[in-house]
Amino acid sequence: MKSFSALYFGPDLPAQGTKITVLPENDGLHLQHCEISGETQEQLVAYDELRVSTGGFDHDQIILMWDKNEKTRSLILADKTTQDFLLEEAPPALAAKLAQCKKHINGTRQRMRAGWLVLALFLLSPFILLGVLVWKSDNVIDWAVSHVLIEDEQKFGDMVFEQYRPTLKLITQGEAPRVIEEIGDKLGLDAPYKFKWHVADNPAVNAFAIPGGHIVVFTGLIKAAQTPEEVTGVLAHEIQHVVQRHSLKAMVHNAGWRATIAMVTGDWTGGMLGGAVTQLGVLKYGRDKETEADMKGLALLKKIRVDPNGMVQFFEKLSKSGNGAPIELLSTHPSSTERMTALREAIKQQEPWHSEPLPYDWNAIKSSLPTR
Amino acid sequence: MTQMHVIDYQIFGTEMQYVEIELDPQEAAVAEAGGMMYMEDGIAMETVFGDGSQQKSGFMGSLMGAGKRLLTGESLFMTIFLNQGQGKKRVAFAASYPGKIVPLHLQELGGQIICQKDSFLCAAKGVSVGIAFQKKLGVGLFGGEGFIMQKLEGDGYAFMHAGGTLSEKVLAPGELIRVDTGCLVALQPSVSYDIEYVGKIKSALFGGEGLFFATLRGPGKVWLQSLPLSRLANRIYAVMPARGGSSEEGSLLGGLGNVLGGR
């Protein structure tokens, strides 16, 4: 048997206890080197004299108590490894007495762990709550957005567009806006929204949708395209951002964060709507929303019998080319080969439809745009 | 042998005490922020985050220490008083309410003492002031000391302060005393601290001792206070004139006295 150390208490011993070595043998506990009133002696405590209990401030110490010469003495085991050693390897006579104690100690340890867990949860609860909010924010926003009426969304979109208009150099005269509107109206014929199409003079290859149906196409995009089919593909994609309410959701999302940050920092001066508007050009939708817009845009192309390859070609061309002009369409629309492949697969799976070429001379439209 | 700074001290006063600590050059004492009464020239005061016991534990360590101190409801900071002068210098810390200051030599007491929160006054630098959680729900709720107590660890001197008169008791193994809740100031970790229902509903309601006693079972030392601050505060609050208490002392007429007094 191995020995263990314990604190030895008795009425004639120091109040804080004396550290001694205890050797558990078959006949009892041998207390070694214990000093009582100056003299070293060895004591033997038989197991049947022992009373076993638990106690101490944390209720997790093992107390072995016995009476000798009308004095009560006790050994206290506070150390966890010592306790485990005794609980596992005690001689049978002692093990029988420790059984109850073992259950109690294990219960106490479990409760302690549970207590720490509860405390940790309590302290972390604000963060956990925030985490759940961030994690579930999409669902919350979907629910909130589903309660917005289309008329209200359009009013809101008009307001946003009016605020955004001064920063855009809108082109109202000429062929380009007319053609864009013509194609757009064809695409948006059955949609619940009344689309308003705008062409803005901006070299960036980009187009974006405002909630409620305003869609702005930059001249850079028109110039980058070779055929009307290519532009139609992009327009079909943007229409889906409006119809699927992606832009509204993204704005609500942004506004929510703005409000949260404003509340946390106490800084309301930024102006929530203004902030949301300046962010509009670079609204990001996330890959799943882009794919959704791709697929539903494709269906739209099918409905008006436009060749879908233009759409694929255009995206592909953009991702390959690096010809100077800032391709914002790609930075705001996270393009990836996966998306292209998915689009191609989708086209392959559908029955090829008879497409009619769009009756526009794209080069003429391009040359009608102001040159810089 | 001891890693702590050895400090000499002297306690002054009878019921409203203060302790004067003598520091050798480069010796230091830690105290709760705001406990200092006076210090001699040559003693530098420095405020530290946490309890200043672990100097090399880094930022996270001191942050944890400070976090624990926040849980005990105390100031995040502690103050270190370092003797930077030549020769011995003195610094004094005063108790903030009537009672006694108890010097505890932690090494002689087994290295660890658990005490009522707020009772820590000052200590030799190196004593760590941590928290001890009460893990029994009933004791935490009805034991009179709440769920969080202070744990003083180290091997130097620590000074504790409690209300009224202090009673230091040594409990033999298995010896039990029942204590009015709130009167417990400190105990060694070998002492089992529990609660016990007073026994009869009549006693519980009219005995004036509350529903529970705190029970302390040996072996080990316990310190009891005769007048917990909260009890003193209750009495003072009850007789405050603004609360309708009488400003006259011991008038048999009571309320009638107030009428006669023109109020």
C-alpha cells in the first residue's frame, strides 16, 4: 500500500492542523511521524473506530474521525488526487465505509461543475444572445421584410432613389435609356413591381437595384457588352434582386447594424437613412442570393425567349478580362467559377428554347453614349 | 522561507481601530482602495489592477484577478504602499465602522482563510485576495454571507476587520456551534459551514433569529463578530428622524413625546 498525506486535527493539536503521512494497512491507518506534545509517535487507528464524513467549506473534503482517550481526532483529506487515491485503493474494510462518501464527493464535484457552467452561461449570456441574433439575423430580416407592403417598399425606394440621384449623372436622352427601358419592361412585365430604369454615366461596369423597382445601369456596363443579350442577362439578374427583395433585406440588415452600433456607441449623428443610401452602390447580397438571382433570372430569360448564353458569356468575360475599367459588378457580385458552372448546368438541364435575337444594334447604342 | 514581505504592525484604539504598519525599505503592503489613513514621507502609493499578488502573470492574469474582484463587489483596483525611502516608514489603515481589526498570520493558519466579503483591510504584499464561492444553494441564500466570500491566501500577515467585538474560537474535530446568520466573519477551509432550520415555526416567526442558523463544524478556527454592520445600519436607519424615528432618547412617551415636542 502507498501512503498519503493528510491534515491531522485534534484538541491538543494546532488549530490549523498538522500535516502527517498516513499509511493504510490491513489492520488500520498508521499515522506516521505525528508529533503530539513534542514527542514523535506512531499511532494505529483501527478501521472500525473510524467515522467517515464529508465537510469543509466546499463540502468536498473527506473527514475521517475517531475517538481516543476521550478526545476526538480527525484526518482531513482536501487534495483531490489524495482523495481519488483513497477512494480507489483503500483496503476493503475502509472502502466499505467510504462508499457513501464517494457518492457524496462525486455528487459535490458534479454540482460544482454544473455551477460553474451555469455561472459561465450567465456571464456569457449577452454574447450568446448577440451570437444567436447574428446567426438568426437572416430569418429575422426575412420575417420583417415579409410584412412590408409592396406599395410601401416602392415609396421607400423612391425616397432612397431621390436621395441618391444627385450623386448619379443620369442620362435621360438618347437611344441607350430607351433601349434599356424597353428590354427592362419586357423582363418585368409579370412582376408585382413597376420597374423604373435609369442609365447613369459612370465608367464602372456595374448595375444595381434599389428596393421597390429602381434599377440603375452604368454606361461602363453598356460599353463592356457586345450584344443586347449580354445586357439583358444582367438586367434579368438585377430584376430578381428586387423581386426576391434582396436589396430591401440587405438595407434592413445594414440599417439594423447601424442602429445597433448607434445604440451601442450612442452616436446617432451619422443619420441612419443617409448612411444606408451611401452604402447602396456596394450592397452585398451573399453567394446564395446571387445564385438565386442567377437561376430566377435565367427563368425570366426563358420566358421572354432570350438566348441565355449572353448572360453566361458576359459574366465569364468580365471575370477573365482585366482591362482597366473598374469591374464593380464583380466585386459586389462575388463571381466564382462555381456560379458559372451552376449557370451552365442549369441551362443544360432545361430544354433548349427557341430564342429570338434582340432587334438592337448594340454598337450604335454604344456610340450614342457620351464619350470621355 | 517566507516569500511574503514581513511587516511589523501595531493596532491602535479600542472600538474604532486603525492599524499602523511599519515597512522596511522596499517592503510593501496592499490595501483596499480607500482604506489608507496616513502614511509617512517616503512611502509611494501605486494603484494596481487586481490584487497585486501575481506580478508576472501578465495582462490576462491581472484581468482575471480584477474580474473576480468585480464579482465580490469591490473596487477593481487595489493600492500598493511601497517604502521607497531610507529607514523604516509607517502607513496606517483605518476601519470604516466600529469594530475590531484582527491580524491573521496566514502561515500559522495553514495558508488560507475564507472571510466575509468587505472584511479585508490590508495585508503584506504577496497575499492574494481571491474569492470563494459558496457552493451550497441553501447556505448561499440563507447563510448570511451570500454566495461569494473572500479568500486570503499566502503566508504573511493579513488584517481583517469586523463589527463589534471579535470572538476567535477553535473548534475541535466534530465540534459544532450554531451562529446567528451574519455573525460569521472568517473560517478556516477545514470548517464545514452549513445552515440549519431553527426547528419550530414559532421560533422561526417570533424567535427573532430568522429562519436559519449558520452551523459551523470543526475542526478549525472560526472568527465571529458581535455586531454585523448591517444590523447596526438597520438600527440607525430605524431611528433616523427623517424616517419618523425619534430624536429623543428613551422617552417612555414615544409618539406622545413627539406631539408634546411640537412635531
